[in-house]
Amino acid sequence: MDVDAGGGDQQVLAEQVAYYRAVAAEYLDGRIDEPGGDELDLAVERFCPAGDVLELASGPGTWTPQLLRRADTVTAVDASPEMQALAKQRVAADLGRVRFVLADLFTWEPDRRYDAVFMGFWLSHVPWERFAEFWALVDRSLRPGGQVLFVDDAHRTEQELVNGEASTTIERRLRDGTAHRAVKVPHTPHRLEHELARLGWNIRVHQTSGPFYWGIGGRTTNWR
């Protein structure tokens, strides 16, 4: 794995949270307008699980309404109160079925297990050195036989690559020019499938016609 030293240290992760708090007001304006986005919508639509769903890094609630179409409940975890305020507006009609949890996903522990776990544009922000630890958290959150779906992208602009293409630490700027560092791992479907299989997951990762990818699956049978 290519990762720069310190790319996932506490300071970078703190800046990552600070960025998403500060960018909340302009976040939707920065949506990547590339081919393949509709394929992600279709993947989430087909996934939409029944029962209790855990949404990790739920952000402004972009995907929460789709999850609520079949889910009994959604527990939405995010580290940004500003993003959660936007999400609450988006699901105002279904607030009784959504539990919002304000927490850092690198320290949070689930208080129950869920029928499904969903992650929208989060996995690429998990440092490689925390990859196994993060998926152990997903495992602790999932009921036996439960399913996982993630959607994400490998998009990194030339301006973001202040430490070069080999680095997983990028720099993003707000409209006012304020700079924040963040983690952005340019995953490939094949590499993700390989690493997840090594950790005991049977997840098929699909590349869209653009820079996006999505993966769906669960724990490998009889994994120990």
C-alpha cells in the first residue's frame, strides 16, 4: 500500500472533520458532475434494505431518504453538527425513524447491531493504516448475515495533490481560501476487493462509467 507517513495521523483527521464542518453550507455545490453518478443512485435503490440500517458518515443526508424507503429505522452517524442540521431538514417528514448520532467514526462504538450498513463517499477518507480497524467496527455493527453497501469515488484534483500523487493526504480549500488537509485514498475496485477479502469480507466492488465505484456484500461464511 502506498501511503505517506503521517497521512492518517490525528492532526490530519482533525482537519478533515473541521473541513466538513466548515464546508457544510457549500457542500452540495461541490458535487462531482461526472458520468456514472446515476449508477450509484441505482445501486442504492436496489440495495435499500429493510429493518434497521446504520449510515456511517451520513453528511447532509444525501442518501438517507433512499434508505428510508424500505428501512424501519436509520441510525445516521456523523462528526459534523452542521451536516446533521442539513440532514434533519432533508428527512423532516421521517424524523421519527431516524436517530442522529454526533460522533467521530474513529472513536465511536455502536450500542447495537444492524441489518445493514451503508457508507456514502466515506471509505476513501479512511487512512490505509486504519482500514482494518475501521472494518472491524463495521463488523461489530452488523448482525449475522447483514449486508454492507458503500459508494465512493477516486477523484482527486491536481490542485488537491499538494504532496504529490503518491500521498493520500490532500488539501482542500473553502470558497474563502481557507485550506484544510484531508485523507483521500484513490481506491481501485480490484485492490479493495483484495483487501476486504483478506479481512474476511465477501464484497464485490463495481466501477461505474465515471470515477465512481460501489461495493456490496457481507462477511465471508464461517469467517473467524
